[in-house]
Amino acid sequence: AFTLSDGTNVLASDATTLDWNASGSGVAKGVGPFGTPLTVGQNFQFLYQSNLASIDGSPTALFNGLDSTANGTKDTAAGKNYEFTIVAMLNETVTSTTANHATFGLAPGDNKVAIYYDTAANASTTGGTGFDDGTLIALLTIVPENTQSEFTVTAPGAGQGSTKITARIVDGGDFIDPAYLQGVSEMLFGVNFESNLNYPAGNSSTSNFQIGGSSMFPDYVAGNNDIVFKVDGSNTFTNAVPEPGTMMLLGMGMMGLVGATRRRRAPKA
């Protein structure tokens, strides 16, 4: 279990899961339009952005100030005054493909996952802004070991996928700030990140990704050769891992390039 804080005050203790918004967005770059066949050895980049919707743990009264709407403005009338956001960029390569199934591995390049805390609470799904600004509280590098993905087409225009990704503190700038995630940065731990991908994107629809934020995650505007997805995810921190560093299992289904079914759980705001 870990403690989630705002840098000063405890927001939740005995926490095990960060549940990211069901309206999270992802884009597969250069693999569209939807239904375009994949080839073995083909590389592409996937971008992801979302905001925290809830936590599995013991929240304090201050946790009620979490703004989880991702509508671009802070809901001060409802007492919402902060947000947590997550962004990722991954380079993938197609390792096998059939008529309805494909597998993927990690390709060389900048492969990063980051979490931010922001009192502006300005994340906007449609604008693609406010996801990689504020205070950077965690930055991890995704590595090839134990990183793999698969996707199966289940019907025309529909499918289901998952991804297992290992991320560690590798580069000099990688870190996890214990002022925000206490009981995590000073020990070995795992992050089980599971999500489902849906196409079309519905209330996650956007052309804009990681706009106006950190230079680590360059602005990107999706075009006709890209595919935008609805991505619903959560991650669980654990203490036991087989080797030093941090392990992330990211069930993003992001390599599917065709839609996926939603995870069976109650929808979030």
C-alpha cells in the first residue's frame, strides 16, 4: 500500500489502485485509416493521456477536492481544486500478424510514462491540454524486458487488446517523488496497469495530444493516417518484484489499431 499526497497533505492512505478516467485518449500514429493491415517489422508510436478519477484506499476529506472531469476548467463551485494526470509515449514494433490477430514488442526510442500533479485542474480531453503540465511527480522509462502486446479483431470495426509493459527508473532523470507517492519511491514495487481500448473514441474523441505541456512529450495533432481510441485504465502498486526497479503492466490494448471492448466496471465521471 502507498500514501497519495499533494506534496504537503495526505489525500489517501493504504492505497492500492489509481483509477484513471474512462475518457482517457490514445492515438496510434501513422497506422490509419482504421482497418489498415499491419506488417511484421512495422514500427509506430502510441501516445496516451488521462486524468485520475478515483483511488482504491482510505481517502481523507481532502481527496474530495479531486477534479476528474477533464473538461479544461477547475470546478471551483463543487470544491474541486487539484488533479493528477498521466501521459505516456511508446514506440512499438509488429512481431507477428494474422488475419485477425497481431502481437507487438517495444521498439527503440523515447519510451516514457509520467504522472503530474496540478492545482490548475485544467486537463481537457477535447483540447488535449493540461495533461503534461503542473508538477512532475513520477517519470519512468519503459524497457524491452517483459514488454509485449497483442490484439485480436473480434468483428468488423471492433477488437480487444492488452499490453504488458515493464518500466523502471533507468535514466538519470527518472524518479518517483515520495512527497506525492509515499512508500513507493524508496522500495521495489510493481505497477499493474490494466485498461481496455475502444474505437470509435466517443467521449474520448480528440485530435490533440499532450498539447502545450512538457517538452518531454511534444505536441501532437492527429491526422488522417492516425487512429484515436478511448482508453480506460487503472494501476496497482505492489511491493514484490523479481528484480530492482519498477515494473509496470500496462493493459492499454493500444496496439490493436481497431476497437476494443470496455472493461466491465462502473463508468466514471
